Amino acid sequence: MNILFVSLGCDKNLVDSEVMLGLIREKGYRITNDEQEADIIVVNTCCFINDAKEESINTILEMAEYKKTGNLKGLIVTGCLAQRYKEDIQKEITEVDAILGTSSYDEIVGAVEAVSEGRRTVRIKKPEQASLVKTSRINTTGGFFSYLKIAEGCDKRCTYCIIPEIRGNYRSIPMERLLEEANELVQNGVKELILVAQETTLYGKDIYGGKSLPGLLKKLCEIDGLEWIRILYCYPEEITDELIEVIKTEEKVCNYLDMPIQHAADNILKRMGRRTNQEELIYIIGKLRENIPDIALRTTLITGFPGETAEEHDELKEFVKKMAFDRLGVFTYSKEEDTPAAKMKNQIHKHIKKRRQAEIMELQQNIAFEHAKNKIGRKLKVMIAGKLPDDTMTDQDILSKDRILSLGHVYVGRTYMDAPSVDGYIFVQSRGELMSGEFVDVLVTDAKEYDLIGELV
């Protein structure tokens, strides 16, 4: 049977999809990327915010059409939407044949077997009942980088977030399991591991009695063949001196930190249920930059949280200007049912939320462009991601056609400052052939908006 996977949402969800793909492969099923030939389609869904919910529903409906136009015999829905809205899916989307919650992805093979026999099935457990799955993941990111999910769930209970209800309380994955998985990924060609969780900074506190991310990083650094380790989703209040020291001293750990702060006005932070205030944010950012001068800091913000005043929005803009983050993303507040924030008074109109989002992004754009220009003249280590096809370039692109012809080849790469999918790229000019996954030294010669241009040293 041919089975097709569609993975939506975050990188943590992608890891679940890759585990399910591994289980499917072990049972001898054929994995396909062609919707027309798929006998069974699995949609791993997200519902973190309303836009993600809509994308998940639309994707399910789109895939369901292949029961009419393709070879599709069974449609399986997994992930966050399945966990949260199983009754609605059963009632409203009758084309769905099987539903697996966030704790049931280890049962994907059983669901495939049931659907192939014409039986419908719903497999939903409490999030804390999730079991560790032993399988060889199928890396879907291209082979040279991979996400390593080090924990599941969250204890923070921010007032706007539904994730703890869907994914459960914080549960670290034992270090020996992570090291085993990491070694296998590296043996299969992975050069960069990106550590993810709902919150990475609390890793180990539940099973080892203390924050163990620094210890995990040191162990990962011992793996031969691994070049980069990148850390995402670090809550600022949980960043310790020990973690800063490991980032500073371990060469394989990228001087890069994704640190979601969501806002800067103390009143909004308190109403969000965040555990920092503006003074503490300024302190930890200053501390990171003092100890690691070339650190690239990425953060995310929310505009239009219930009750956010024009003055608090201006305060956030001033904070963004003052902190000058290297990377920054802005979401408009999404009113999620069954969260405390959804019941708060003074909900902000969507047009105001959008306008405030655009104002911050315009401000950050100028900061990011200036950061990029300041990189001109630096020599950076770059991971090559692929070659830029010459016939896709136009005179308005990064480099002119004449420039490309004179140089031979242009490759797309990433520096330590660039996480996949969310950050920028560096376009590398080289007369010789380069291989994807190869690390090279590049001199930055120019900048184009968020991206860099460089020549092979």
C-alpha cells in the first residue's frame, strides 16, 4: 500500500510525523509523495492558533477529495486538531476514517491496518499517557539537519495558550534515549541538530531534579561528525549561567538563541501569565550579549493581546528598537477557546492587531537590514543547503545574470545566525562545485535585505 504524509504546524509536530513514518516503513508499507497514487493519506495537524486550525481543516478537506479523484481508500487525521476536536471531526468531516491524538501516534500502524480493512477507529489518550517510541525516524528535512525533540508538553500555562491541554504537562525525554537518537541521525548524515520542545530550558527538571540542558549539550558535543547544535524555545527566566557558559565555550553549540518573550509591557506580560517583566528581560539580554558578544538572538511577539493599550504598544516598539534583536517574528493575538485570555474584556479588533503587527515588523525590518549590512567584511562558517538554478535568476534577483555567469555557481547556505525556514540565507559565489551539507568559509561581500551575499574563501 502507498501511504502519504502531510505534516502541518511546528517542528515538534514534524518530529512526530517522522517517527510515524519510521513505524510505517518498518512494517513494509511504501511511502509516496504522490496524492494521486496514495491508498492512505495521513494528515498530522496543528491548532495552536486559528490560522493553523483553518489550515489543518482545509488540508483534510483537500486530501479527502482524492477519494473521488485518486486512489485514496483511507484518510487518517493525527496531532493537535485530532486531540482537541475529535468529536467535531467525526461529526463534520465524515470522510475521515481514523483519528489519532497527540499521545497515540505510536498506534499509527494499527490505524493503517484498521483503515485498510474498512474499519473506522478513534485512538485518543490523555497526553501524559504517551509512550516513548523505538524506531528509526525518517528525516524529511533534506538529510543534513534534523530536529531533536527533547521534551513534550508544558507547565507554564500562559493565558493565551491551549498547548498544555493538548500536549499535557512537561515531560523530558531521558538523556540516553536522546543521545541514541542523535547518534543515529548523525550516522545517517545529519550535520546540525536543532533542539526543540515547548520549552527547552527546563529540560531534565522533572526526571533529574534540576535543569539538565547544559549537560545534554555537552554530551551531544561529543558526537563525532556533528558540526552544529542549535537551541530553540528558551524561556528567558529559565536561562542559567551554566547554560550561557556552555553556549560560550562549546564550539559545536551555535551562538544563537531563540527566546520567545511575547511582549515587553509589564501589565501585558502579567496578564499573559508570563514570568518575567521588562527589567528582567533587559537584564538577561544584556547578560547574554556581554558573555557572548556575537550571539544572534531571535524572539517572537504577540500584538493585540486583550486590553493592550496604544501606550503599551508604543512601549513594545521602543523595546524592540532598544534591544535590536537579530531575528524577530510577530503574531497577532489569536483568541483560543477554553483559554483564560479568551474570556478577558477589551478584546482588540483584528484590524488594530494587524496594524500593530505591521508597525513592529516595519521597525524590525530596518533593524534586520542594518544588522545584515554590518556583516559585510566578516568571514563566516556556512552550511551549504543547495545550488541556485541559473535559469531561475533575473536581473532583479540577488545577483545579475552576468555576475552569475562570471562566477560560475551560486549556492544557498545558512550561517550560525540562521535557523531553517524562519531566518535568512547567505548566497555563496563559487567557481567550483559545492555539495549540500558541506561546510565552507565564506567572506560576506554584500547584503540584500535579510540575506547575505558572500564569496568562498
